[in-house]
Amino acid sequence: MLCIGLLVAASGLTAGCGQDSGAPPRTTNGEAGVETFTFFGLGRQSVLDEAARGRLERELGAEAVARRGIVDLEFQRPGWLARFLPDLDALNRRLNSDFRERVEYDVLTLRYNYPSRTSPAFEKVRLVFDGKTRHPLYFEILANAAGAEILKVIEDKYGTPVDRSEAGEKVLLWEKSGDWMVVLPRINRLGRPEYLIGIYFVRRIESLLEVRAGGTAGKGGAGGAADAF
């Protein structure tokens, strides 16, 4: 059963390579054929539709939905992005440039708080989409010790990462056509290995800034896991 669970977790991280994602990708002008990273078949070219949400529910369990909210790309703690991904940090600062008020955007956030019930390798999953276009913006995934097998799958698919580890902190980065994947292998508070995984679709995130510039942004007070990416 453990081996089956590991395979399921790994499949979720590699879906989109000739496997049925449940949500056919749709391309936009100027980006036809460009795909970077995927999670359960959802990548830069995908649109979140009912078929995709149905698959996510089957793989990750019940979703918690939030509409509108801030867009904070800070991956782990304040200052982390500036240290390891300065370009992404600059984008994050532009997204939240008005520090006098809470800057909100039209986003749709899906949270899966108990995905291990159906995909044992995953502890928590947070997927953020553009509320208007339903294109993915960024994903944050927490995997348990099975992340070691998932990491091997990611390296097989995307190649050797850039290793920016320092001071005892392991940081692995992949860049593809302007998008980023980040993996942080670490030990949790219980002394157990876990893997924090982030995927950032940079051009999609930049589109939010274009909408904001137009004055429409709001302000207010490892079985299936081998196919996931």
C-alpha cells in the first residue's frame, strides 16, 4: 500500500506528459505550444474548468474555495524570495506596492487541507488561479517523506535543478520559459522529512498587474503522485 501511495503522489507531479489530465489545455495567442510545469495536468496553458476540478477532488479530496484576496508570492518566510529568487521578489513587491492598504485581486484559491486521505504523499495543497481567465497563477504543495521519490520524478522530467542551497538550507530551482519551480527539502518540527514545492507561472501573474494598471484591481480591508507534475 505504501508503494502504491508513493506512485500516486509522483504521478500528480508529472501529469500532462501524454496522460489524461481531465482538463485539456487551452492555448492563448503568442503562447501556443508553450508549456512549462504541471500539477495533475494543470499548467500555464490550462484553464480551470469543471473537469479539472473534478479530477482534483478525486485526487486530493474536498476543496475549500476563496474568491478574491491578496497575492503574496513569499514562499516560506519574509525575505526568502529576495535572498533566493530576487526577480520573483521584485514581482511580489509590485503586486503589493501599496502598503497603506490591503491590495486584493480577482483570484480563485483552492485549498486541499487533507489530501493525504486520497493521495498519501501530500499534506497540504494550495492552488491559486486568475478569477477571470481561470489560468493558474501559482501552486504551493507540501509533501511528506514521499517527496524524495517525487523529487526524483521531477528531476527525470525537468532535468538537473539549480542548487542555491546555503547555510544548511536546501534550495532547488528549475526555470522554464520564464516560469519557476522551487523545491525545499527540509525537516519538520517533528523531525520528519518533508518537501515544500512551489510553481510560479510568471506571465500569468504579470497579467494581474496589467489588470491593476487598468484600474480594475480591488482593494479592501509517489502511484498517482508520479503523474502530478
